[in-house]
Amino acid sequence: MTDEREITLTVNGTEHTLEVEPRTLLVHAIREDLDMTGTHIGCDTGNCGACTVLQDGEPIKSCLTFAVQADGSEVQTVEGMEELPEANGDLHPLQEGFREEHGLQCGYCTPGMLMSGKALLDENPDPDEDEIREAISGNLCRCTGYQNIVKSIEYASDELAETPTAADGGGVTLEERFDEADDDFDCGIDNCCGGPAGGDLTEGDHQ
Amino acid sequence: MKAARFEHHEPSTVGEAVSLLESFDELTILAGGQSLVPMLRFRLARPETVVDINGIDELDYLEEDDGYLKLGALARHADVQESDVVDDRYGSFVDAAPLIADPQIRNRGTVVGSIAQADPKGDWGSVLIAHDGEVVARGPDGERTVPADELFLLPYDTSIDEDELITEARVPVPADREGSAYHKLKRKTGDYAMAGVAARLVLDAEGRIEEAGIGMTAVDITNARASDAEDHLVGERPSADVFEAAGDFAAQESNPESDEHGAASYKERMISVLAQRALGDAADRAGVTKRRATP
């Protein structure tokens, strides 16, 4: 009855097939089976949020989910941040923000903070302070008093608004390109703006 | 700490799940797992078998249908927050969902799982009581509904049998001139309630209270109804004085224990305050023009 089960996890875009016991937590599968130790175990009780990862785009606590429950899903961890299009091959704007605004001291909570921040900015690119504080309310930090973490996420939000990614075409902001463009404006993303089956930039939400 | 070893089953239909419940002893049902997974890991629960219902697509819904707001067993707390159906008419749901735990936990935890867990500190049980809701359970002998008042027996214990699965929680679609609210006291984000009150009011055409529902959180061995407070409200016009008296009835009906968060007398006082605030919001919401349920 202790049979291991074969599961497939796509972590940061790479598909992994692994054998796990049903009682293996997702965070243990990520850290021990896949050897990706960026995702931290803090409290081991579901309170601290250091183990936060994105499962199919949504932030979850990987210490409160068995790995078998994540079978077939897309998981994003801190290790994949530099490979995201908005990172432009360098540090992700969120990581840059944490560096510039001193969003960490000991760094233990940072991977979870980054994933919660990422989930927030994916959904709401221009959050106010209350929205940021709500988004990181499941992540505990014992060093910073949160002030600089809020500033770090604000930094990333500003950075993402100002710096177009390679996927956007680069060089100028979408708004500038829209102002200069004719009716056939195309941000380059399918089902957005002027792209295939797209609509108006002013109406779309760029998703 | 790791959970003790268990056998993991993932049925894909309710029928399959029920046959699994019938064929095993020492089992537990896993939905969102946000309370159960830590209990398994600390070995407070050591089931031999876990029936994981997350793959049962037919349980993943939140809709208005047949005169009810129906929440399938896989509707997450976050689904309530994001739903277009759950609008101001369901004020207590709108209030309660964002006060539960934190964003990560709301993405996984389910409303029905929280009700089935029957933790007296759970919020949804009080909402279910205030709305005169019920749960639908499926077992080997078919389906039955259990009203909120008959559901909660003891902490972590309900009148649902071992071989039954709660497939749905539901509350009647609000009437015209109905409003509800939920107020909760907690030390910080992520904490369970120290005390909480769900209140629902239906006004008649003259503005008098025709029907009242009040459910209380964390102040008794289960989520509890404040029936004396409800009785006091019916027939009255909403006012601060009427709500204060109802709040005091609710406080008398509550039965909190002193703990590290506060003395019993403090919690009783808080029940009165929270009830008055929830009743005030419910009355405001009962007075606003509301969208009709679409047929």
C-alpha cells in the first residue's frame, strides 16, 4: 500500500516525470526529488508562505499540497524567474526591485514573496499599496517590517510598465506604440490588440 | 514531519467516490486540504486511505439554480470572491470569503470542506446557519439534504455518515428586501476568528423585519444560532436600539471559553458588538435595490 506513483510536473517550463509516495508534499518533491532548493520550507505548518509556488498560475503553499495532487500541472518556482519574457534574460524586475529597495535581509521569505508578487502583478500590473499588502498577507517576513517589500513590488510594477519586453517588440512602451500606430496596431501577442482575433488596445487587458 | 503512509484514491465521479467510501474503513476525504494536510502531517489524523475528490469535475461549480445558490464541493474560497453570481445580495458571502486565511489558502481551500471539517472557528458554518442553508450528501442509499441546524454536532463532528460525501452546500436565493453581512474579530491576517457573526435580515414592505438569521463563530462547541436574538428582531423596525438588544441576546446565547486570545466575558461583549455591526450592514443591504436573479 506504500506504492510510489508516477507523476508529471512541468516546473518552469520543463517537464519532469518522477516517482513519489502519495504522502510526499509538493514542496518535498520540488526540493528533494527535483533538487530545486529555491522554494523554502519555513514553518512547516502552512502559516509562513516561504514555500509559495504558482500552480497553473495561482499562488499556493506547496507544504499544504501533496505532490500527487499537482500531477499534470504547471508549477512555477523562483528558479524560473530569470527565464520569463519580462526578465529580458536578466534578473526579473521583481528580483531587481528586491535588490534596489532592500526588500530582504536574511532572504528566507524572499522566494515566497517573489511568487506572491508575481501572481499579483500578473493579475493586476498596477496595484496600490493595500492591494500589495493583501497579496503578500500569506507570507511572513521577520526582518523587513514589510515596508521595503511593498516598495520592491511597486518598483517592479513601475519597471514592468516602463520597460517593454522582447515579446512586446522592445524600445518603446505599448502606449507609445499605440499612439503612433494606425488601425492595424499589433502588440505581438495572440488574441490581444491587433493580433490575430484581437481587439482595441484601449479595451483589451493584454491577456 | 511527514504524514503516515496512506493509500491515495482519486475517483473521477461522485458515484466512484461513494463506492470507495463504502469499501474502506479508516478513511478521510481530501478536498482543498488546507486543514487536513497539516493534520495528516502532524499525525493528528492517520487514515489508511485518502479519497481525494479534486478530480471530480462534476463537483466544481458555484451557481444559482432552482432557487438556490449552490456551491459544489470543489468551489474554493477564492471562487466565491471572484464569482459574478455572488454579488451584494449575498453580503455575508462577500464579507466572509476575503477574511478567510490568506490568498494562497483561499486558492485551495473549499467552502464545503470547511463546513465538513466542522471547526467551530470556521466562518462558513455561521453563514450557512444565518441563511437557513443546507448541505447535500450522497451515500450508498442515495442523496439526502441536511439543514445547517442539524449538521453540526461537536467540534469536528457532523451528522454526515462515514460513507457519505457532502457534494454541495446551498442557501436560498435572497428574497427582495433581504440583506446579509459577516463580521469577524481576529488578531491578524490568517488567524481564525476569535469571534464572528453572520446576520441576515428580510424586511417587509413597511420596512419591518420579517425574518432574521444569526450564526455565531468560535463562541460555542459548534457554529451556533442565536435564536433569542432572531426572535427579538422579528416584527421590529431596524434601529440601533433594536440591534443593541439583539446583540445582547446573542452575547447571552454564546458560550465562549477563555483562552490566550481573550476572556470569555470579552468574547461575549465582542459577539454583541459584531452582531450589531453585521445587523447594521444587513439592514443597509436589505434596503438597496438589488439585481433580480436571472431565471
